[in-house]
Amino acid sequence: MNAVRQNRLNTFAAHGALVVYVLIALFPVFVIVINSFKDRRSIFREPLALPNSESFSLIGYETVLKQGDFFLYFQNSMIVTVGSLFFILIFGAMAAFALAEYRFKGNTLMGLYLALGIMIPIRIGTVAILEMMVQTGLVNTLWALILVYTAQGLPLAVFILSEFMRQVSDDLKNAGRIDGLSEYRIFFRLVLPLVRPAMATVAVFNMIPIWNDLWFPLILAPAEEVKTLTLGSQVFIGQFVTDWNAVLSALSLAILPVMALYVIFSRQLIRGITSGAVK
Amino acid sequence: MAEKPRFRWHIVVFLAPAVLVYTAVMIYPLFNTLRLSLFTEVDQSRVFVGLQNFKTLFGDTVWSTQFWNALGNNFWFFMIHMLVQNPIGVALAAILSHPKLRFASLYRSAIFIPTILSFVIVGFAWKLILSPIWGIAPGMLDAVGLKALYAPWLGKEAYALTTLSLVSVWQFVGIPMMLIYAALLSIPDEILEAAEVEGITGLSSFWKIKLPLILPSIGIISILTFVANFNAFDLIYAAQGALAGPDFSTDILGTFMYRTFFGFQLQLGDPHMGSTIASAMFVIILIGVCLYLFGIQSRMRRYQF
């Protein structure tokens, strides 16, 4: 009887602690979003109240959509993120297959070389990257960002994918070889479909840091027509810093796409992290 | 009849794209940056000066005060993450991993939300909330009778860095939580049941059984935190700008390198001094990673289940 009560108390304490932390985690997002739907006076008078018929206003969103080219920024972010993910996955899977499948001289060394980039941040090389992009004329193009993010994502992708490729059964591949399939076909037809879950994990891991990055867009592609959503909202908010309606609406609009991605992929992301893909 | 082994071209084809992109865009620029730190610009041409830039960085008082300030701030930034973010992450994971807890996945997803937001959103959102103009923070403190504690934290030299570190902790607590949660789930039930038979339950089971078993994960989280903190930039830039105000009190290595490289206000950008700072950052990160790999990881006992 005592033990039961003790147990119930523990459960209660556990839920209490978690609820408190969830409130801390969500409170700022909540405050920003509700205030973005209010008129200026109510933002200041009652910042914690929900918008009602009296205080409801979309003036901030109107300013944002009129002044900033958020659709263009969104499109740029999409192109960069999807493009980088495509190259990370295809190049990463190919290299991982070579390392996992074949024995050749320098296999281990190549694996270590590619793994170097997991620990060393690519930002250290920024000065030389910018110089190279200027020389090749890629500065202020989306290609500059796609290349940088691909290089940044490859080490971890190769590492994770080669772990998974080692688990693909040899019998299957050998059966394919006996049937006369080329090594390329074995990779694209047999192996790639089997490691799709691992590819999804890699994609989700890379997606959010690429979408949210501020450093490389700021340095490699600051021009108006190639701004990403993250940089675009940073610049926009900096200019409209006294227009609270516009700032709050811009923040809410910037939260929206990431939240949508998160709702779609959160299961994948959490499964990826908790399945021990990162060891 | 022995056939000469043919050169297996497909291995090259499989490896080439990844190795080329990685080498050209990551490894080569990294070493090129280290090389550029040995040069300077005189009359628009590049001149080799050996270690002169490093002498300037550490010897010239204008540079060295800025560098040590940024490095010191960076250590404080890292310490707060280690002392606040990681213990909270472990505690949340320990609660979440309780087998009979309901709504665990709901809590997990909600707590992870700040981690997916960009620094720009996080930086501005907290700037607005803590702002004395809007009055959410003072208003809330007033509601619990603690209004006297309020100060415009981000504007005060003494508090700004700690405040921003805590904002960053708020944002990233989800990562240690998830990794520790995964580690806790991988502990086999037999071990916990055996401990229970011996009378070790509840909190003491956490301290005596689970914590020692998740130490390797805590080690990994520490090194990930270290690397992330020592090349942080975005949050400070989004909240305080490139000048890392007030009066450089929130300046860390990332913002210092950005300012030096790109220039600000009246100072012109200097790629060579920028490379010098980047090289210093490289050495710091390398020392941290080596300490971890040779000092901590190799001594840690790993348990195979």
C-alpha cells in the first residue's frame, strides 16, 4: 500500500517535471506566434493574451509580404536543402558502398580520411572557401551553398551508411553477380532500396542544420536573389527592428516551414537518433 | 590459366564523387586557410611573412586582448553548456526512459522543438522576450513577486554572455536528452532486474547502475558540445550583431573571426588575420578532440551487451 502511494507520487513528480520543461521549451514560440496576430497596441498592453476579435490584426504579415520577398527566400532555401541532400545521399551512399563492399588497398585509410570531417567543422576553412568561390565565379550562386553543404554532410553520411551496408546480405549480392548484374546495378537495384531507412535518417539529420545555417549564406551568397530564408529573415528583422508587428510576423513565418518539416519527419528523426545511428 | 586480376574501376567510380567534393570543398580549403595565415597583403600582393600574423595576434595588445577576451568568453559559454545543458538533458532522459511513463513520445517531441528552430528565430525571440520595452520578462517576474530581480540582461556587460549561453542551452537541451535517452534504453532489463533483486531501485539504481553505463555517451556529448561551442557564431550574431555587444562582452571566437575577416564599421576586412584566427580555432578544436580520443575515450570501459 505504501509502495503504491510512493509509486503514484513518483509518477506525479515525473509528469510535473516534464510538463514544466515542456512549458519552458514552448513558451517563447507561443508568445511570438500569438502576438504576431495582434495589433500593435495589444502586443504591448497584454502580451500574454490570445488574440481576440478586438486585437486581431494581420498588419504585420501584410508588411512582411509586401516588403520582403519571402517566397523567393523560401524557394532558395528549398533548392539548397533538397539539392544538398540529394548529393549527400547519392555520393555518400556510393562511397559507403565502396568502403563496405570491396577489399582494396587503402580501404581503412580512405575511411579514416572521410571520417576526419565528422569532428572538424568546415567553417574553419571559410576564408579559403570564399576565395575559391570568388575565383570560380560561384559566389552569390546557390551552387556555392550546395557544394559546401554537400562536403559538410558527406563524412557523417558515409560513416552511417557504411555501417548499414555491411549488414546487407552477401548472398543477395552474389546471386545478383551470378545472374550477370554489373556492380553498378547491384548497387542501384539491390543495395540502395535496402538501405532506404538509413538514407532517410541521414537526410533528416542534415536537413535542419542546412535549412537553419546563417554563416555560409551570409558569407557566400548574400545577394538579394540568392538569399535563403534564414538569412532573409535575419536581414529583414534587422531593418524593421522597430516595427514589432512586422518582426513578430517574420519570425512566425520563419518558424512555420521548419515546424512543418518537423511534424512530417519527427518520427524519423527521433527513431534515427534513438536507434543509435550516432554512436 | 590464372587470370590477371583486373583493375576494378567501379571502386574508383563509386568513391570518386564523394572524395572529390569532400577534398575540394572541405579538406583543401582547410589547409589553404592554415597556409594563408602565414601570408599578408602588401600593395595588393600576397607576401609570405612566416609566423608574423601569430606574433601580432598574441603579441600586439590590441589583438591579444580581443583574442583572450573571445577565448575566455568561449570557455564560459562552454562551461555553462556542460554545467546546465548536459545535466538537464540527462535528468530529462532519465525521467523519460521510465518504462511505464505515459505520453513519453509527446514530451520528447515537444522538448526537441527549440532545437529545430534557427538561431535567427531563437536569438530574436529571446531578445524580444527579455526586452525591457515589451515587458514580458519583468511582467512575469512581477507576477511572482520577484520584479527586483529583473534587469535588461542582454544589455548589461556582466550578464549578457551568461544570458545568451542559457538561451543556447534552452535551444540545444534536446540533443543530450535524445542521445542519453537512447543510451538508457539500450541497457538490458536483466541488469536492472538483477540490481532490483539486490535491492537497488529508484534513484540509487540510477546513480549506481545506469550512470556508469551511460558514461561513454556523456563523453561523446561533451566532445560534440565542445566542437559546436568553439565554432559557434550564429546565435551571438543574430542577437547582438557582429560587434558582440555590449562592449564585446559576448564576443566569442566565431564572431571575432567574422569581424576580422569581413571588417566592420571603420575597420577593413583582413583575410590573412581571419585565417590566423581560424588556425588558432583549428588548434583549439584539435586539442579538445585529441584529449577526448586519447585521454577519455580510450580509458573508458565499454560494456557489450
